[in-house]
Amino acid sequence: DLPVQAEPGGWMVMAQYISMGQRHDYRNALAEIEVPVLILHGENDLQSIDVANMYADTLPDARVEIIPGSTHFPFDEQPELFSEIVGNFISGL
């Protein structure tokens, strides 16, 4: 039986379980995005910068900004710099 949505365990856990061990390739969908995209990457993120660059290479109009001294949560660790970078990006649109 499928879980009832919004109850503990719900759809999110089921989706994670079903997709375990699978690699999802969203490049075709990402290539259709027609707006500028800002990809933020923490300098000390456990996720490789190569992943951020792969997304940037896939999206038609994207750029990567690295947040110095930050991990995966630059909005929390470097809020002023995060706001400045996002504000500049939005102002430039």
C-alpha cells in the first residue's frame, strides 16, 4: 500500500526508497529553462564544484558564484555576502 500523504513517512520517504541506487538525469529538462540562473556554491561544500559547473554547463544562461568560507549553507553562514550576491544578480536582470 502507498502511504497517505502528509503522514509520517509519507510520499517523500517512498520516493527516496523507490529511487535508491538510480541516477536521475535532468539535463534535457534543465536545457529548456529560458531564464538566467544563479548557482551558489560554498567554497567548503562537500558537494564538488564539478557538480555546480555541470549544472551551469547544462543551463543555457547560468553562472556559478562561490561563497568563500561557506559549506552547503551560505545563506546561514555568510548571510550578508549571500544577500549581496543574490541582490546583484537580481538587479542585473
